[in-house]
Amino acid sequence: MSGTHHDLEEHGHEGVKPSAEAGRYAARIRAIEALLVEKSVLAEGDVWRQIEYMEARSPINGAKLVARAWVDPVFKASLLSDTKAAALELGIDASGPVEFVTVENTPEVHNLIVCTLCSCYPRAILGRPPDWYKSFNYRSRAVNEPRAVMREFGLEIPEDIKVAVHDSSADVRYLVLPMRPPGTEGMGEEDLAGLVTRDCLIGVSVPRVEGVRAGAPGTANPTPRR
Amino acid sequence: MTPAKFEPGDRVRVRADGRPGHVRTPGYVRGKTGRIERFLGAFKNPESLAYGGSGLPEKPLYKVGFRQTDLWDGYAGRAQDALYVDLYEHWLEPARKETL
């Protein structure tokens, strides 16, 4: 899009259109934005381009990466060794100064992601983090009582499984590659992606198949459908 | 950047500095001993970037692993539970070799 003001106002962003009725904080932000443009710190339209960039990203990207890794061992190896390159293979452009690392859940290890210092999150892939991820409660407790925190999300990690918490407070952003749940042997990639929620990619949940009591680490043996 | 000083498996102690300002080393690992898991690359120094600096020279960044029971008194999880934090080299010093 070209960066003229006229274009921007015609741009159809539901709910994020510049608005004369916006509150005083919005007015202040607009004033700061105008000053930054005036001082050539930002170019006209930079803020909108960044909003568009972020709005175009969602946990669906992460679900696609996981589903492909479940059906394609070569892709899985690539995802674990170079997440950025693997994402690009699926058309997800995560280029930028930060690195991405995917950590794999196994029958022995369950991974959980947090950023204690702020809210570092793989935004270039998943978009914006959920509000709870930024809460003081999650950020402080995920590091020192991760099992209790996951229990509150409905995820009980068996005692013999190692819980690995990753505090992503520097230049690397983390994604969890969950285990493929039993009972999904006949499913195609698209349906598999449908099982992978945002919370699975952070590690506070695991993919579940309705009617199959499984998915949590340590319950890898398929149980009969009830 | 200078060549990375530590290798995976090295025991390191996180400096216990109470440095003011913008740092990316969480307080709860300062003074604690952990293990280098992997080298993550070199990145511009956030302690300089935060104040309008160039961030140069770039600083080596490592993923450092800690036993949860070494970090928290009365940790309620399991002995095998671990916590990993990404730390810049200038916050790390060699620690005595010991078996995990």
C-alpha cells in the first residue's frame, strides 16, 4: 500500500480505523506518531504496515508447522534445526533480527514457554500473545511452579516426565512442538493442524482428540475410544 | 564478536551483579550455577541498544540450563525438572567442574 494519509483512512481495518472518537490515550499515541513522522524516525504508514504485518499472523501458522512436522520427518528435522527456514518453506516469513527455536515434547520431556522479563513471544509466526501470557501471575509462577500453573490450564504432567521451562528473555523466541496424539493415525495434515491450539504451542496444553483419553506426555499408549 | 568462550556442557555461574538499568538477565538466576546447553549466536547487546547505543560489539548468547531445585527453595516439582534461560556471555563466569 502507498503511504498517503488518504489511502490509510480508506483502508478497511475493522475496529482499528483511526477514529475521531478514540479516547485520550489513542489521541496521545496519534500525536506521538505524528511527531515521529515529522522527525523522520518513522515514515508515513510505518505503523499501519506493522499492524497489517501483525494482524496477518496467527496461531494457525504454528499449527501448520506442527502438522507438517507430524507427517513429514524431514520437515520435522528442519523445523527443529532451523525454525525460520522451515517456516519459510510453508510460506511463513519470520525474517527479522530475532531467532526462533522449536523445542520438542517427547515421552520424557514436556516444554513450557514464558518470558519473565516482559512478554517475548514468537510474534512473527503466531501474532500477538494472549493477555494471560503477559500477566504478572503467569510470568512469575511459570518459572517456579510450572506444574501447578499447567494444572490450572487442565494439564497434569505425570511425575516421571521432566518439565523443561524456557524463559525466552533475550533474542530467541520459542515454539513447542507437541506430540502427535494417539488416535490420529488416519488423519490428514489439515485435520491434524485443527488439533493444535495456540496453548499447545506455548506448552500449557497438548493436542487432544475427542473420545481418546490421551495427548498428555506419558500417556502415549492409545486408550480405546469410549 | 570474539569467539564464543563456552562450550555445551561447561558449568557456568551467573554473575550476581545488581546492575541497574535495562538488562536481560532475570534476577532469579543471578549467582546461580548452571550448564551451557548450546550457543545461540551473537546478538547486539541489549544493554546498549536500550539506551540508543549501537549494541556493538555483538555478544555471544547461550542457552543455559539450571536444575529447578537449585533455583528455588522448596521447589514443589520433580528433581529432574529444569529451567533454561538465554544469557549473554558477559554475565557468565566459569564454575567448578562437577558431575550433574
